[in-house]
Amino acid sequence: MTLGALVGALTVLGFAVVHDLLIVDIWFSIRPMVIAGAVCGVCIVWSYNKAVADHSTRRWFGYNGSCAVLLVALGAVSFAVLDPQFTMAELLVSDDALAEVIPPALPLMIVATVVGTFALWVLFGRNRAALIPILVTQVLLVFLVGHNLAILGLVGMSSALLYIVGEFVGLTVFLAAGFAAGVRLLASVRSRAATSV
């Protein structure tokens, strides 16, 4: 779980760099983002450990990949069930765009949390002790990472929005792959160091 916290924080730092290069500067909020990354990292490792009885590299990447797929699916469902209420131009000049778009997306985010929890629980062993850790992890992932995907259906469609959708999906995959690979790499290094002592 310590590795999860460390890699979660480092992955968010990498995310901030990529976000700065591709979208917009978000360094002003790096402290809460790094803390959120560390907490999400701990919870992903915690829920994986509770859900999966026989650990393996394949299962680890499968678990993280499933979390990423659920977030991307949240974006797709957002387009299917939410009606556009805002334009991108309105949101860009808003003092607090998230305060405007999160309330109408909140029911979808709650449903996504419940569905994601159940899906991961079914896919990865159906262990009762895993339900709470998976639920906590899904709450954090949906509300801290997935909120950008949940609001997509609320924004009027344009070619600029399609580009942003691609960026959000790419960044979600980047976060999941970077985190999963980072934890696996550091765990392997730690294991080798322990056996060589």
C-alpha cells in the first residue's frame, strides 16, 4: 500500500506535466491532486489485495485496466443519458465551471460508482471482504478522476469537444497504465533487493 501511495502521487505529477503540455496548466492545484493520487493509489492496492486471492502480474494489470474501462464507459454513458446544457465557451469563461456541471452529473456518478463496484466485485472473485474496499476505491476514482468524463454529455457537441474527449480518454489510460506499471516495477525492484540481502 506504501508503493500504491508513492506511485499514485508520482503518476499524478506525470499527469500534471502531460496536462500542462496538451491541455492547460494545472500546477496551481498540484498539492490536492498529489494527495488524491496517493489516496487513490492506496485504495487501488487495498481493494486489489482484498478482491484477488491469487496475485499475478496479469491480474494486477487486469484489475487496473478494468478500473480504467469503467471510467471510460462513464464518459460514453454520459453522452447517451445526459442532455447538453452548456457550451464549451460558457464553461471556459465561468468562474467555477465544475460547480455548474457536477450537480446535473451527480446521479450518473453515483450510479457509476455502484455499477463499477458490483462489476469489479463479480469479475475479481466475489469476496465479501472486498466489497467495502472496492466501493471506497470506486467512489474516489469516479469523483476524483471520472468527474471529467461524467460531465461530457452535458456539454454541447463540437469538434473541439471531440478532441477533449480523446484527451480525457487518453489521460485516463495514461493514469491507469502508469500507475499499474509503476507499482509493478517498484514491487519487483523491492523484491529483488530483499532477496539479494
